[in-house]
Amino acid sequence: MGTKNNVTEFVLFGLFQSREMQLVCFVVFSLIHVLTVLGNLLVIIIINASKTLNAPMYFFLSHLSFADMCYPSATTPKMIANSFMERKTISFNGCMTQLFSAHFFGCTEIFLLTAMAYDRYVAICRPLHYTAIMDRWKCGLLAGACWLGGFLHSILQTLPTVQLPFCGPNEIDNFFCDVHPLLKLACADTYVVGLIVMVNSSMITLVSFIILIISYVVILLNLRNQSSEGWRKALSTCGSHIITVLLVLLPLMFMYTRPSSTLAADKLVILFNIVMPPLLNPLIYTLRNNEVKNAMRKLFRVEGSMGEK
């Protein structure tokens, strides 16, 4: 730990070495990133502009959409910009900022999904007490706890890493600065740091996954005596959430619930986690939700009538 840190920048290998594939990546991921930002921004605008979307579920969805805008924005713009660079570099401070931001927004997303599952559990299993349990103050407190939890997780990932000495080489076989490749480059014993990182990430992903699975098993058991219409409505709402949970948590469990190491598939797995859920969540939560679709129609109808005047 006392070794001098003489690394001021890191070299990112990116996804592909081929110039043609880098240009393809530039076009594809530029389009995906624009669609992701616009899609999630649209969801936030619709929820805040609509008078009908004032249920706690939509309050948490607006927070999720904001996290989904920021999560890929921590890494994707740099990856897109590097498509034009012969030598893909990132400063030491930029690398640690990227590491912190990616884990902060990614972990907050997990906690928000868990809060949304709790909201669905209360709505379906305790409908008579729903308004009392999920009032605005408690929802705000729960959302704040999600952001605080993401911040604490990211601090535990970043602080031990930033204190490690890096003496060279400084080449990262990835498209962004993640904790496992950085531990591999440190010129010190990283066993304790790797253990802290693994335990921290494993507990969050596994515990969240278990809580989510248990909550939906309980919900399904409580739906046994419901009518077919009640089943259809509840499953339609919960189905969107289950799809999102699987898209987010399965790649993260593959990446962070094992000892610190780098595998050939890591880049593609984490790329899928960073890019696909934030892109698909606006579609999943709007196309499968009639209330959001109706609010969207009203919003566009009002804007269209104002434009005509």
C-alpha cells in the first residue's frame, strides 16, 4: 500500500480492435444512448405532468427513469467518443469518477426496483391499508434511502480502490473503468479489497434478488382467491417489474458474486446490463401500462392543440 502511484491515466481497450467494428459501435451505441435518454426523460415528463399518475408506483418509476438516464451516461459517452480514438485513454481521476458513478446509479436502480416490489406487495396483499402505508412522506423516505444506499455502496467500491497503488501497466481490457480490472492492475496485495468488493456487491445483488423473489411468491399466493380479472390486472403490473428485475440482476450476479477476476465474457455481460435495461424500461413500463399510455395520449393531445392555436 505504500508503493508510489505513478499512473496518471489508463488505456481502455474498448469492445473491439477492428476499425470497422468501432465505427459500427459508434453508430449503434450513439443511437441507443439517445433513445435511452429521450425514452426515460419522456417517462419522467409524463409522470410529473399527468394528474392521474400520482400513485406511489409512478413516483418510484420516475426515480427509476432518472437513474436509468444517468447509469449509462456514466460510461457510454466515453465509449462512443473513444470509437474515434487510436489510443483510448482516461485520466486517473476520470476513471475513479466513472467507477463511482456507474456503481452509484446501478446500485440505486436495484434498490428502487426493490422498493417498487414492496409497493406492489402492499397494493395487492394489503389493499385496505395501502394509502396509509405508502403515503407521500414514506415514499419520499424510501426513495431517499434507495439513493443513500447506492451512494454508500459506491463509496465502499471506490474508496478502497482509489487508495491502491498503480505502478504500471495501465491497460484495462474493458470499455470503462470497473473494479475487477482495476484490482488486477494494482501493484499491491488486493485480497482484502477484493473481498470487500465481492461481499458488498454479492450481498446487495443476492439479498435484493431473494427479497424480490419472495415478494412475488407471496403476491402470487395472495392472488389465489382473486377473480380472473384481478389475476390479469395484477400480473400485468407485476410482469413488467419481473422482466426488469431479471434484466438488471442476472448480469450483475454473474459479474459481482464471484471472487475478483476477469473473464472473457465480462465485457459483453456488463455492456448488456448498462445498455439494455435503461433502454427497455420505458417501453416495458409504458407499452404494458394502460394508465401511462392514456396519460401520454392526453399530454400529446394537449400539446397538439396548443400548437394549432
